[in-house]
Amino acid sequence: MSVAAYKRTISHTEAPRQIERRILAQVTSKLEQQFEAFDGTDKKMERLQILSDGLRHVLWENQRVWMTFKMDLMEKENELSPNLRASLVSLAVWVEKHTQNVLSGSKNVKPLVDINRSIIDGLGGRAFDTAAE
């Protein structure tokens, strides 16, 4: 089966939120496999080595997912509420900045994992309902 046919099949069998959730879960799983070693050291050379051993690629993959989210959120056709869209765009910008700081060795990866997990929960319908309080 060609890649194009596979993508068509997925788009016909999965809702957009399911696709977003699956893609974000995949990259988050990769981040979770590597963040403890990176966050567990404050030695610049060790952090640079971990980045070059594969973490840099995973961070870039995560950033691409968030850039795609941001572009989608900025489309006029996006049906989310303006307030939610603005909040998610702001979060995407934060992810971009934080990722740059991780790449420079000055920040930890765990906050990116935490943000992704929160969004995964929201896409799965497990978001914390502040209106219920």
C-alpha cells in the first residue's frame, strides 16, 4: 500500500482529534524515553552528548507537531472557540521557546512532556473541567 493510500485510509477511519492525539502520544513517548538522563544532569557536556545521541531529533519532531498545531489553529476554518485557539497558540509559542532553551542546555525536557500529556488527555476527553468547580 502506498503512503498516500495509507494516509487516505487513516483520514477516513480516524477523527482529526484521534489523529492529533496519536501523533502527540508517539512523540511524547519518545521524549519520555530520553528526558530523565538529560534532566538528571546539569553538566553541559553530558547534556550536549544526550542531545547529539538522539534527543535533538525527538525535540525537533515535537516542535514540528506543535508548529503544525499552531498553523492549524491560525486557520480561519478552525472551529475551536477563539479563546481556546488563542490559548493553544500561546502554548505552541511557549513550546517553541522552551525547546530552544532545552537545545541550548539551559532548560529541562520534563515540562514539554507534561504539556504534551495534558493535551493528550484533553484530546482524549479527559480534560479537567474548570466549569464544574
